[in-house]
Amino acid sequence: MNYSNQKYTKRFTYGISRNSTSHQAGANSITISTNPAEGQQYSTGTVGLTMSVREAKALQSFLNTELEFPLADADVDSDSTSV
């Protein structure tokens, strides 16, 4: 069964494409692309990112964890990143 959907915002377009019967690489993917915005600092052209559903779930888990509120004992002004 094929399924696809897109969500549009002013700055981004989010898309999902799933095929439950296909085992082919790339059959289940998530895309995030910027929308062109003249005169805006966010986007001078369009840039796209494609990831597998598995990678998107890992991103979702990371965002769910990191975007929980309230921030307990977190230094909001810190620019530290883990590599």
C-alpha cells in the first residue's frame, strides 16, 4: 500500500512517502526542504534533506527528548554541542 503526504509552512515543506510492500532502498522516506523566500534571511534558494523512516524516527526521538519543557537545570545560553 502506498502512502504519501506533505505539510507546508512558510519556510519549510515536510513530506513522507511510504510503501508497505516494497523492500527497496528509498521506498520509505522523509523529506524536509526549504521554501524559497525572497528578501528573507532564512532561505536564498531551496535546500532539501531526505532520510529514511528509521533515521526520521531517531531524529524524532532526539527532538522529543531535547524539546521537553521545563528545562531542568539546563544552561539555556550554552552553545555546547556533542559530537
